[in-house]
Amino acid sequence: MTTVSKRDSMDATLDEVQNKMKDAKLDQSKPTGKPSLATLPPSIRNNIYKHLLDTEFVNVGKPNVSYTHSIKDNVLQFKASRPPFPVNTAIFHVNRQISAEAIQYFYSQNLFVRLSLYTSNARHAKTMLEDSGVLFSVASPETVEKSKSHAMDLSIVEKNSSQKRATVLFPAQYLPRLINFLDQAGNATKKWGPSHSIFINVLNTYNFPIARLQGDLLELFRLLTNIGNVEVDSKNLLPGYAESLQQSMTVASFDPQAWLTAVTEIADSADAAREARNWEIGNQHGQSAIIALTYAYLTRAEPLHSQPEDFSKSVQRLRWRCELGIGKAMFKQHQKATESKDWLTDPKVPLEERKAIARDMLLAETSTSQALSLATDSPNPSSNPWFQTLPAETIPPNKATWFTDEERGITWYACGIVHMVLGEYLFAAGDLERAVGLRPEGKNFEDAFAKAREGIDWKVRPGTGLRRAARLARG
């Protein structure tokens, strides 16, 4: 029988302990925290905010609101049959991050307007609020006066009265109802407009593009004419916009030619800003002109369509000029940053900067494509900018003969350059081939066409560059 000598317990385990100590590694990773609202993706959080804080969404399926009123200290006090805006503001108190996001969403999504009415007759203020169809908050006038985060102050004064009869808050989605009511009142009696004054002040922009904010809050006021006095504070607006709006609201009646001149001046401001390399202001002016054109055909289609053909030609050429100008400026703004074919994935360029460039270049692609649709009078509604925002019956007529071959060549060239930046060399080659054919003497046209042909990778499916840019822009 073979015997095995026993080992001392210390000897028996020393080697194993030494080896384990050598192989041991400290786990420095932090324990995963519990999931919370703050850890959800931004898109999901925004959807939650929508269900809780969007004044339009929370009213879907709810019964109509009726108001009763009383008068205290000569000021109207209202009560509603149900909460006009059944939002859930408890989310403001979850934590610091969620509170900041939710409050920003609440005010920027709803764009609240503080309306103050001055009249010697309280009944006039009551009629305006209740008959206009505006859904407004019933918070006390004292509470409304303390608000500092709403988007705009709007004051309507009857016959220079200093007696404030009502102060209410309502979302900008109800501005069309109020403005339509004021327009009908002015049409009912010619004395109504001259006896009223309107004061407008945009207080908060929420980091929105200025042109968009002007469109949401102010552009529809151009429907009003013959107002006795209008004062629009120019703060937080594009240069010259306040003066243009004041003039359009105080003229005796709507004049299509004067309106077109005013919009052309906005486009001129866009060109001037871009020539000074002030790209952002230039693009905002261009967008503002497009918004003005769109709103006019949405609200005044009949008088605009009754104008001679040359008027429609001027409108279409102005829209083409704005779309092309925006597209070209977006490219020039980022020309240096996009010189490399791999700018979309270049780690040397910060991610946020690449996202911003991708968004701008996609906008440039859309704008140049829409300009091309106008210059060629494309029958495809998907690329026609008017079809995106207007009913078909209100769209102004267009003809390809209103544009020259040289102008079409410039537009094809702009499309080709933008497609090259986005890595769509096959698309770019087709664009630039047409550009060279229409404008053989165009500066850099032949060189750009050659570069596009050389850049084609037949292994890459067309549209890949656009999809990559879209994914990057979405983040």
C-alpha cells in the first residue's frame, strides 16, 4: 500500500494563494443604477411630456368648455365648466433635470400668449374672449400678470382706453381664431379698425429659429388691415420684420402688389446678409419670405389668384430665388468642413458639429431640389414646395418658360454640389451633366462634373449618403 506523506497546511495552499493573488483584478466598474425617467432616451421622454403637457393633445376627446364671468375691481374674472388645459404639471417636481426639460417643453410646445384687453365697456372684452372661440386659462389676473415664461404679449386697446378689462393666457394654436374674429369685426364696420390699437411683444424664443417663431406667432396678423395703430417690438425678431408687419396691418386694405413688394424686400435682406457672410440671418430671412408667401396664399388665395399672369410669375420666381439661396448658403457655410469625403465619420470633427452640418446639408438638399422643381415646373408634387403646405386649389400657377436655361443650369449645379457633399456622386453626376448642358460656360461646372464622375463608387447603393446623413442628424 502506497502512503502519501502529508503536507503542512501552509505549504499546501501557499502556491495556490500566490497564483490567485497574481490573477486577481479589482472590479472598478460602478454598479448599474436603477432605471428612471431621466435615463430614458430623449425621444421617449418627449413623448411622455406630450401626453402630460401638450395643451392640444390633452384636450382630445374632451367636452367643450363654457365660461362664466364676474367682475372684480372692474376686471373680468372667469370660471370654466372644466379645466381648459388639463395638463399634469406634477412632473415639474420630479427632479432637477426632468423639471428643466418639462418646463422647457411646456412653454416651447404651447407658445402661450398673454392677451390684455383695454376697453371702457367690459362687455366688449367679454364678447371678444367668448365669441372668438379662444380657449384660455382661468387663472386669476394677478397670477397671469406674474408670468415671465410665456412667448408673447398681445394688447388690444379700444379707443385709447386705459381701463384693463381682462388678462388671460392661451396657447398660440388659438391665435388664428382670435385673428379671424378681429378680421370679421373689421369687415363688419369700417370704424372698428381705426378705433383700435394693437401692441405686440415677443418675450421668449426658446432657441427656435427666428423665422419659425415669427411664422407661428406673427405672420397671420398680416390678415388684418385698417388698424388705427400698431406697435410691434423689434426685439427677438429679424431686422425690419416689425416695421413690415406694422405697415401691412395699418394700410387701408390689402394690396397684392404692395404685399409682393414687402416680401421681395425680405428676400433682398436675405441676399444682403448672405453676401456679408452672415449665413444664419440670411437663411432666416429667406425662410421668413417663404413663410410670408405660404401664409398669404393660405389666407388670401382669391385676391392673389385674380392678379395678372405676371404677378404669379413674380411670385414663383421669388420662391425659386429663396429656395436656391438657402441651399447655396448652407453649402457655403460648411464648405471648408465638408471638403473631405469622409466628413460624416471624421473623428477629428466633434460629433455635435457633424450633426449640425448634416442637418444643414439635408436642408440644402431639400431647398435646392425644391428650387429645381419650380424652375422645371416638375409635375411631381413630392418635390414641389407649395404642395407641402397648401391645398392644391390655392397653389399659384407656374410655367417652365418663366425661367431661363441659364437659371435651370445654375439650379442643377447647386443640386449637384450638395449631392457631392452628401456622398451621392451618382446623383451629382446626373445633376451636373444637365447643368453643363444648359450652361456650358458655367464657372467650375466642367470641373465639378469631372469630380462627380471620378467619385462614383459602383459598389455603393444610391441614397446611402443621404441615409447616413439623416441618421447622424437624428442623433
